[in-house]
Amino acid sequence: MQLLELELDHFNLFCPATGIQILSEDDCNEDAPSTMGYWLDEFLTEPTISNEKLKEAWAIFYSNYKKQHQKQPNLEAIESLLVIYPEPNWVIFKIKNQSISGGSIFDTVYHVLDMNTKIKI
């Protein structure tokens, strides 16, 4: 998969292939047809995955990582899994959000979108 990194001051994301909103300031559209899964840094080991093959790959990766490293996977490990996942038409949007509230706070979300998704109009 291709990784696209963005550093934004908002969490608005629309699928480039379908035009459907994926993420807003208040909500994540888990029912968007192009959304294969997403990982939030706050709940890194509890992703929301809608694609069954990706869900299986995640379960295997997660189990093996914990056995090999005796700890939970971090952002870099998960990013490595996603980048090598064999779906050439899928894109990972890595979005870092910087909010100023008594200091800098960085949040990261990985959204995996199938850019070959077609919708009926």
C-alpha cells in the first residue's frame, strides 16, 4: 500500500475515489464503502477493520508481535505492516493532528482506503 502522510489542524477526510466523508471533527464514518480499516493512536491495538482479509492479517501480526517482542506494537510497527500489505489499490492516510491547548498535542490516525471503490450514483 502507498502511505500518504498529512499534518493537519483538523480531522476532515473525504475519500478521493468516492467523495464520501470518512472523518469529521466529531465522527468517523465506519460505513464508508472505501474504508477498509483505521487505527487511532489512543487505541492502537484495537483498530476498526471492516475488510476480513485485513482483519486476519492484523490478528496474525498482533499475535506474532506480542510473542516476539513481549509488548504491544507501536505506531512504527503497525505502519510497517500496513505498508507491506499486498493491496496496490489501497492507500494509507496517516494523519497527524496538532492542536494547541496549553501546549502541542499530536494525535495520529491511520485510515486505509480502497481507491478502487465504486459507488452507484
